[in-house]
Amino acid sequence: MATLQAAPGSRVANFFHFRRDPLGFLLGVRGVADIVALSSARAKPSFVLNDPEVIREVLVNKEPHFVKGRSSRILSETLGDGLLTSEGSVHQLDRRMMQPSFHLMQIQSYAETIVRLTDQEIKSWRQDIQSGQTERLVSADLMSLTLRVIMRTMFGDERESAESLLGAAVDECVRYSAHKLYAPVAPPVSWPTPGQLAFRHALTALNGYLDSCMDRASKDIQDGSDAASAGHLLDMLMRHLACEDWPQSREKVRDELITILIAGHETTANALSWALYLLATHHSVQERLQAEVDLVLDGRVPTYDDLSRLTYTAQVIQETLRLYPTAWLLLREAASDVEIGGHSFRRNAVFLISPYAVHRSPEWFDEPLAFSPERFANGVPKGWPRYAYFPFGGGVRSCIGQQFAMMETTLILARLSQAFTFDIGASGSIAQPEPSVSLRITGGLRLGIHPRTRTVNV
């Protein structure tokens, strides 16, 4: 039976601790018990789950007993009823509908586009270095790069005019959602507060962009033209929409597209930012990674087929996701009475699952705070419990794009490491995590970038 114990401290003190420092609070209660009861409202008691086997019960074994609940309701203000927010049988249908765009053969076709866009970014950085700019806000650059990747690979959209507008709109929606997720009381979206108005303006911009993409794809399908979007997620969904017997609406298609647009680049950019920060502060790891890409690629452009040989690069990403998982907190609510870890819980009980806290447990990891990609030298070690390391969630709600994300981050990190060496720059600042919808870096990440002497063809 799993251990269950109340969190030390009063309900008020714990509430303000979590509000002020959610990561610190979750780390603080990690060693209290397998299941930590928070002093919370009787109608909706809250619990933190720390034990991998208990987490498996909630995410996998007894998944039908749970919903995402409040988190889905808040995120749906931006994402509608898409894959990330739908529940039950609707979510299962959504996943089946989206899955073809993430099959292995389709993912392979995206590799060339990812590298091409990365090379454009490299050229821009080199030009700025030549003009004397040796430090960059790389977190912003990576947000822009991964946004372009989604636009090209999922929507087949090569237009550059919408990128800055989309980036600002996505950022506004993410910040709005994060604030509302962790606020004890949040006004409805219809209230004309400055924050609500800014959010509605951003959402209108995003929906307008997606409507234009859908209109263009629909016209291309009707005309039978070989458009850039052919074969991509947008094209697949619009072809389904054109079938009279398909049960989904245009609004539903737009919900799926906005989900991929936001979730598909925000998390990847944050993972890459953390990876570059860790390389900049661990020079021996950076040197080993550069030695691998030099040996494997010998200055040429990486391809999908190189991924199997870029093993240390993948280890760096896996270890980055252990220390700084972009999905730092998963929320579940009991849809019915349920038994977890040998204890009974009433309907509406809320469960907090933190990969960030679990991934740093000394019970499962030697030197848990150390950045050591060598942990993954033979893949995820078999000695770890399955849910001691789960950066992409688990069960039926695991990240549908995890293979795509690993491919994208590996190719981008390898290509950037061919071209540059990174350090923390003149400021020497230490990156602090910002627990937003995903795990960002507070204030963004500014690094020193220096061209490598080894020739890399771009």
C-alpha cells in the first residue's frame, strides 16, 4: 500500500507557498509520502502523487476514472475542443484523427525542412556576429524557429509575413492561460479587463491566420493543385472535412490546428533553450557533443538517417528533459470514486503529478541535480520504474508528437552545435525556471555565441 500523509503546514501557508514557488513547493513535499494530502476544500480535496507506481495507476491502469478537468476547461478558451483539451471518447477519436500526421514515414519527411529552417537561423546569427553582436536572446530565436517549423511541416505554409504576428499572439495566449490556470479565482473571458481584451485580440489573430490557411487548403483541394500544404496535417484534415460523411466541423478542425500550432512549438523551443543553457554551463558535455556531430556529420547537413548515430546528442536532450521537463505539472480529477495506491478517493478529488519533482528524486537517480547525459548511454535504464521518468506524460494522453519533438530537437541541436559554441556571456546569469503552461526560462535566455573554427556548409 502506498503511504499517504498530510502536507506539513497550514492550508493557507501551503497555498501561498505554491502560488509563490510551485516548483519549490512540489520539491518540498516530494519526500513526505507517496501520496501527499493538501489541506484543501472538502468538496475538491487535492493530493500530490510522488510514487511512480501510483502515478502509473492514474495515467494508465485506471485512466478511465480521470479527466483533466479544470485545466482542460481553461485551456479550451484558447484551444477549443482539440486534442489537448477533449475528454473520454472524444479524445480517443481526436487522437485517431491526428495520428497519421505523426506516423514514422510522415515524420521522416519533415527532417529536411527542419534542417533548412535551422540553416536560415544560423545564417542570421552569423550575420549579427559579423556586425559585432556576440550575445543573443536565443530563447526568442528558438521560439521563432520552432514556430516556422510548425507552419511549414504541419500547415505547408511558406509565408513569412505572419510569423511575428503569430509569435506575439501565441505568447499572449500562453501567458493568459498560465495566469488563469494557477489563479484561485479567475474572471470569465467575457469580462473586459485589460488582460482579457489582450487575450481576445491575440486569439482573434490566431483564428484569423488559421482560417486563411484552411481557406487556401480548401481551394487547392477543389482546384486539384499540387499545393505546398499537400500531404501535411492541414491538407489531411481539410480533405476529411470535404467528405460528406465525416462527422467533424470546420470549427473542430481549427481547434486541432491551433492546438498543434501552440503546443507544437512552445514546448520544443523551451526544451532547446534549456539544452543550450546546460551546454553553455557544462563545457565538457558541449565538447563531447561537438565531437560527436563532427565525427558523424563531418561538416555536412544532418539527415533523418543520422539520428541513429547521434546518440550522445539524444542523451543530452533526454537528460535536459529530466531536469527541465517542459510538461512540469500534470493535473487529473477523479470522475468517479476510485482506489489509488490502496486508498479510496472520492469523485472530484484533484491529483497533482509533477515530472519536475519526480525526475529529481534521489530515490531513483544518483546525483539527481547533476547534468549527466551519460545516464541515458543505453537508453532509459531498465532499473528505473516506468514512471520515474516521463517527460512526455503517459497512457492514452501521452504527447502524440513525442517522436516528432525528439527528431526536431536532435536535428536542431546537432546543427547549431556544428556551427557555434555557447557560453553564458558577459552577464553570467543563472537561468531560473518559469512554471508557465510549459517550463520556460524566466526573462528568456541570453547566451554568448561564437562561431566554431571547423567549417560547416550552410
